[in-house]
Amino acid sequence: MVLLRFPREGEGRGGIPLTGKVSGGPSFWSRLGWLVAIWSASVGTLGVAALAFRWLMSLAGMTP
């Protein structure tokens, strides 16, 4: 099969397996820790942005 003038035959590439668990991957707790850290950072950033907008609105006299 030829796709974009590149033949499919040739030496195998070290691709990502589509099934099964990859040995040596991050543990459940590591992944959960990253999830919590990214979620906390996004909520904190949203809070800072909301406070900044509230401050700007108070400077413009839009809030009491």
C-alpha cells in the first residue's frame, strides 16, 4: 500500500500500543495527583481572573 508516495513496508516503528497496559507507566495515584493539581490550578486561576474583573468593575463604578 502506498500513501502519499511513502510505502508502508519497512522496518517497524516503535509506536504507542493501542491495547493493554504499558509497563512502567505512571501509577493511579500519580495520575490522580496530576488531575487534582491541574484542576486546582485552573480553579485558582479562574478565581484570580474573577477578582481582577470585580476590581476593575469597582474602579469603573459599576459595583457598589
